[in-house]
Amino acid sequence: MTNPPPQAHDEPFEQPRPRGVSAALRGTAYRYGPRSRHARRRTGLRRLRRACVMLLVTVLAAGLGGYAWADHRLDQAVDLGAYGPRPPAGAGTTYLIVGSDSRGGLSAQERADLHAGGGGGRRADVMILLHTGSSGTTMVSLPRDSWVTVPAHTRPETGKHVPAGGDKLNAAFSHGGPELLLRTVEHNTGLRVDHYAEIGFGGFVDVVDSLGGVRMCLRRDIRDEKSGADLRKGCQDLDGADALAFVRQRHQEARGDLGRTRNQQRLLSALAHQAARPDSLLDPAESYGALSAGLDALVVDRGMSLRDLAAMARAVRDVAGGDGRRMNVPVSGVGVPTSKGSAVTWDRSEAGRLFRLLRQDRAVPADLPPG
């Protein structure tokens, strides 16, 4: 009995053998047919997917770990409600950003290098209201010499009750710390401050240096012995010490403290823009160093999270990119004599109008001057 001829599906599959293909390759082509190649492709894709999933999980775990680490590092020391009743909540989000002359952590040599003097305690050199919401972002500087009503309070160091009365804005910070400053700002503006962020001399210098400096373009030479500023006209990268001197100097500004507040806004915006550069974000050493320096330097309110801090930084960056407005509070007088020396007085009508717009989260019109 003869065996039946083999069926077509029993025959081994053999690839066409193009000329010039080596024997080894011909053998490989012979052993693996189309179905085997498809299976190998599916296996490779499965492995690739598994590798991508593992990589994603690893990145997310590292990110969450870093977020928890950073959130834990925040110094959430400020109690927003420490001084009694507060204005009702408005629309949008309002931040109070403060640069203090705190010398905490600075050695005697560092204080000398930074022209920081030897004063104890801390005072507010920079005070900026930052409002962000559906109508955009507005950055309003409050001159430290603003003549305002400081609400009644108890001096923490003496326990003495002080009735409400007129004083300079930075005196509120000196007498009652961030809590009294915040309450004074709320009392005089009618705005409810949602979050507070403060940075001292040393921390500011560290943040600027960790970012490799900050790019600034100056319209003229600046030389000021009190702040230590010795800067030349033109575009340049300022290190931490030079940046601090730039925001502190006011004696060469046309309008003194008002000119200084404009410089402070310019540098804060430039710093936020610098931190958001792609090369800064993609450089692990630089981004970690800046984050670590920032967390060590900041004092924030008890309710501020890392997410809130990032939102504040984005708002400052947006203003730097032209998506927002920078201005001083409208004023009616500069160098006005008072019982506490010369001061800056606000234009109550125009300032009141500005604060109402911010409270209602409405756009600030162009007819409100930048101050």
C-alpha cells in the first residue's frame, strides 16, 4: 500500500531565497515562517509594554515620593486667622508675598558681604499682593512706608494691648509678625488673603544662586553703598548677592520706595521665568537644588500646600510673560510727613476701586495707572 501524497498544509514552508543571502540567513528564513515572526513581534510588543508600564510606575512613585518630601519640608508656621475677624472670601485667589530682612542663618561675614547690617528681628522690605483668577493675574506692590491703619493688637513680646492707629505698613510686621501684617493688609484693602509666602535675605540669595543667577536688563548704572549694589547698564546675569542688592536699593530711584517696588516686581517675575525654563526643569541637579533652597527659605501659612505654591509661581511667571499686570497701589503722596517720619499715602478712591475689582475677580482696566 502506497502512502498518500503529502497535503499542501503538511509541506514545510520555505521562504524564497534571494540571491546573495548567506546560508545562515537562509537557514533562519527556513526555520521561521510568517506565523512565527508575528508571534515574535507580539511577544516583543508585550515586553515593550511591560517595560513602559514599569518605567511609568517608577517615575510616578519617584514623583509622589518627591512631592511628599517637598510638602513635608514646607514651613507652615503662619496662622492666617490669628488676629480675629477677617474679610469675607472673594473670587479668585489672593497671595501675600513678603520679602523680609530676616538675617536668620547668616554668619557675621555673610551679613557683611550682603550689606545686611546686624539688626535683630525681621522687617518687611517687600510686600506684594498677587491676585489670580478668571480675569487674569494682577501683581500689586504695597510700599513698605505706606501709611495705614494697624488694627488693635497685643504685642507678643510684652503682652501689651495696642489700640488701632496709624503707622507704616512694615511696622505691623515688626510689631506682630506675619499675622499682624496680614491682618493689616486685609483691614486696609478689604481683600481676604488666601495664602502667605515669605522669604528672608539668605534664602533669597540661595534660590537665585541655585538657579544659576537671574537675567536682568538695566537701563542705567546702579551704585548704592547702603545695599551694596554696583551694577552696570545692560543685560546681565545677577548672582544672589547682586540680585538682593538690586531689589533693596532705592536711593537712586526717581520715586524712592515706589521705584524700588517696580524693581522688586521685575526681578520676581524674571526669577519665576528663570525657574520655569526647560533647561532648568530638565536638569535634575538644578531643579532639585532650586526646590530644596526654596523650601528651606520659605515661610508659608498653615493651609498652603506644594500645589498652592506651584500655582503661585505659575501666576508670577505668567505676569513675567505678559499675561497679567504689574502695578503699585495708587498713591496720592510720597514723602508725606507723619508722626513716624515721611510716608507714602494711598489714593483712597483709586486704591479702593482697585481692591474692589480684585475682590470681585474682575479685570483691572487700563485707566488705573501702574503707580
